[in-house]
Amino acid sequence: LLNYCDFKPDTLINWRTFIRIFKIDKLQEGLWERAESKLKLLSDRLYDYMISPNDAFRKYNDSRTSFMNFEQFHLMMQKLSTLAKEPLPSHAVIRGLFDEIDVRKDGKIDHQEMIETFRYFPPPKTINGHNSNPKVRVAQVQPL
């Protein structure tokens, strides 16, 4: 941070300059809000149709490498779209979601990245401990 602010060890940092350097402009703010809304929708769909992001990761990491590549992520998105009876998002949107989850920017999503991303989005509301989506409630296993 100090290097970015062009800080010299023998001087003080002007706090107004510091704030101006790190101020997020309206365009960046709008991009983040759109990404956040798409991640929230993806999170809701994962809970609605695949129980949780953790379960979705395990199902679509079929090579058991502990990483999900873009093709596997794309297949997961296709399945979610089919289950939700919604059109498949464009390739650019799917790539954007993948890149947002891929925090390490290594071209693959590991389990930790998936869990970390979706921990900010709580599961949808439940009824008696079951997902409120009737499609999912039917599929959930009832205790004996």
C-alpha cells in the first residue's frame, strides 16, 4: 500500500490523497454490484437445486482432482439452468462468474475458493430446516 501511495519513509501520508487513490468510482461500484447479484443468484440456485455449493463442487469435480476447471463449471451452469428452467447465461457471464470465484487466478476453482466465495451468501430461507423451494423439498430426504 505504501509503495502504491508513493510513500517516502521520511514523510507523512496525506489522508485525503490516500482516500482519493483508493476511492472506488461509480463504474467499478456498478461492476461489483452486478457481479455480486449474479453470484447471489448462483448461490440461490446451488442451494435450490444442488443442496449446497459444497455438494455442487463435489458432483462436478468428477475427476476428483480437488479442482474444478472451466468445462466442469460450465456443465454445472448448464444443469442449473435446466433445473431452474431458465436460459443458460452467456459464455461471457459464465466466464465472469468462474473468474470471480477463481480468487488465485490460476484457471481453476479449488474447493476452498468455492466455499470462501459462497460463504458471503447465506442459504435461502428454510421451513422447518428444509429449503423453502417446493421443488427441493420434495427431493430432500425425510428423517425416519
